[in-house]
Amino acid sequence: MTKMSYFDAGRLALEEEMRRDATVWAVGEDLGRGGVFGQYRGLAEMFGSDRISDAPISEAAILGVAVGAAMMGTRPVADMRYSDFALCAMDELVNQAAKARFMFGGQARVPLVVRGPLGIAGSAGPQHSQSLEAWYAHVPGLVVVCPATPADNKGLLKSAIRCDDPVVFMEHKGLWNFDGEVPDDAHYTVSLGRARKVSEGKDLTIVSWSKQVHVAAAATQSLARDGISVDLIDLRTLWPWDKVMVFDSVNRTKCLIVAHEAVAVGGFGGEIVATVAEKFGGGVTVRRLGAPRAPVGFAPSVQDAVRVTEDAIGAAAREMVVRKPEKDGA
């Protein structure tokens, strides 16, 4: 194991995959100078401009080229700089990449990774701070990944590059400098569709992903001091999501919170809560926590107003554990 940052782990994953497979390459704006966050640093010197390819300021062109190249047998990593900017290429992603395998009866595949950093970090304002993962989870044909740790950023990116379907890979901008232990093994991968159990508990299940996992972990520690034990699940992959782990946990705790940084309205938390409610009926207590339906501001105080905080998760948890179905009937 080696301690490294989240962005260094992603950079290492791409380097290892490019060494392993000559068909892997990357395209996007400013990749030659290391990328906007440094996540491609040094790769142009290692692999040359044919494989770390700078592109003009046109997300539609970047994804259009990448989709075509994927269908012709290569494995492109298309960098969008910010996930917000991928909206300029929604036709290429949603109508072309996501549907090609179905439209051509499996004769064509699109092994493409669309790398789109998401979330609130610094004073980036409303056009650079969104969490739009639910949009992509809604689209048949797309795999959606949101890693929370350096180890997962490495292992999941490697699995995404090896996947034969298009993957929307959403790294949180607020985690780039987050350090953690990462396996040294060049063959290390993390399976898509498998969640991670962060902590074991019997009173409450909390499901989260991306940077919000760390907020939920802090809330979990606070709740433990009050005698409330939390089964905390880092979903890691939003589609496909690990229903087996979530159902097993909720079946034991009878109580579920889904917390995410994205706007609550239409957020993926609603999908998880609805699926659990359909599975267990009135036998469980469920709640989703997300941001209000408002743009993210520039000022830190305005940003803080839309965050799902440790205190908010803790307050919801304490109320829900008291009102759990088995305690209501006591």
C-alpha cells in the first residue's frame, strides 16, 4: 500500500492501463499540460501527443471523436474538465454512445470513459459546481461511477477503462487532494456495481457516495457516541447499484437514510428510497437528504447553505431511530 492523493491515484490508474493496453488513450482540453486539476501530469511525456491528445474547446467534438474511435476498436478516455461542461455533448453521449450497442444488435460496442469532475469545491459558482449524476443514471446504456477514496479512484477507473460499455466517471473536485492508502498492485481493480461497507451497525443504514460519504462517516462517529450504530454504505457505482448490499442492510436495520450532495428533487436518492420502499413496504423508515433546488453560489456562506451537513444527517438519524417501526409498536 502507498499513501497518495485522489488525483494521483486516478493518474496512476490511467498510466497503468495505457501501459497494459495500447488502445487506451485520452482526449480533452489541456491534457498535454497535465489537465485542469493535474490528473494527467507527466502522461504526455510518457506516451506522446497521439495518446494524450489535446483538443479544441468543443465538448461535442471531443465526445464525437471519442465515440467514433471507441466504435472502431480503441478505448478512449474523454475528459470534460467539469461534468457541467458535458452538457454541451449530451447528444453524443445520450443518443449515440449509450444506444449504439442496442441499435446495432450488439455488433458495435462503445468502450468509452467520460471523465467529468463534479461537486462543490472552492468558489466555482453555479456553472462549475453541480452534481448531475442522476441525469446519467437515468439513461439506459450508461454506467455511472462516483468514487469516494483514492483506492477506489484507482480501482474503479481501471475497471471503467476495461468496461465494454460507456462509463460516466465522476470524480469529486473537493477530493483531488484527499489522501489515502492505495494498493501498489498494477492489477488492482474494483468491480463495477459493488458497494463498499464503510462501517457496520444495527440501528440505521446510511447510503451515500462521492465526497458525501466522508460527511456521513463523520456523522456516524457522532451518532456512535450517542449509542446509535450505523451501517454506512458507499455505493461507489450508481448504475448498476448494489441492491444486494443495501437490501441486506435495510432488512436488518429497518431504517434508511440516503444522503447526497446533489439536489434532492430528482436526485438518485429518490430512486434508492423508492426501490427500498417497494421491496419492504411499511416495514422500514426511509428518508432522503439532498440539496435544495437552488443554484450553487460563489460565496462560501451561500455554498454552505446548500450542503448536506454532518449535523443534518445526525439530526435525521436521531429522529428516525426513535421512530423505527419496532419502537413505534413497543
